[in-house]
Amino acid sequence: MIASIHCILQYNVAMKRRAFVSVAGLGITAIGVTLIDFIDFDFFRPAYCKPEFMSHLCSNEGLRALGQEYLSLYPAERSCDLLITKLCGRPPGIESFSRKEIRSIRQRLKDAIKKDFFAGRTVILGGWVLSLTEARQCALFTLLDL
């Protein structure tokens, strides 16, 4: 009896390499698909690339249209590096922004938008009254073609 159980267990436990790789691959895929909803992909896109508030009101095409209009009004700002410097306070370097810097940039951009409105630094684009910061974000979004 014990010999037959051992033989059955040995037969069921023995797995060919191809079967193991297939099962392991399916398991990793299942875990990845399950966790994909929990990953904040927006976090990894730099905070300055897309105006947060306007992206709720306009489609990407609408944001690009606003960006194009801004760039036609201010052609001297048709440079990604210049816009990033104006939005973030420093030019983009070889090193990327850290997670802490991205959080800080997001907050600074929100504060800058409020300050722009209070100081009267606004631009009318496509019938919208945008802060200068939001308009620059639309322009950068257009230039980066995200």
C-alpha cells in the first residue's frame, strides 16, 4: 500500500521542464494582471507634462489644440527644455526627477496656478481662461506629443 502511494505521489509530483515553465509563466501573468490595477502609471509620467485640472475637462486633442494656440501666440517658448525649466524651476538633466521631487512639483504647479490667477497672469485660449502655468503645460504636452 505504502509503495503504491509513493509511486502515485512520485508520478504526480514529477513535472517536466516545459510544464513547469508554462505553469510558472501563467502564474506570473496572473499575478501581473491582478496587480496592474494597483499601479499608478500616471505617477511615472512627469507631473509637469499634462495639466491636471484641464485634463478632466478636455480630451488630449483639446489639450493639444490649446497648446498649439499658446505656441502660436508665444513662439519664443517653443522649446521643451525652456517650458520644463519655467514649470519646474530647473532644466531637465540626464538624471530624472525623484518620486519626492515629482510630488513637490505637482504641489508647486497647483500653487503656481492659483498664484497666476490671483496675479492676473492668464491667457485666453480656445475660449478658456487659463493660468500661464496651465497654458505652458498644454504647450509642453503638445510638444512632447504624449
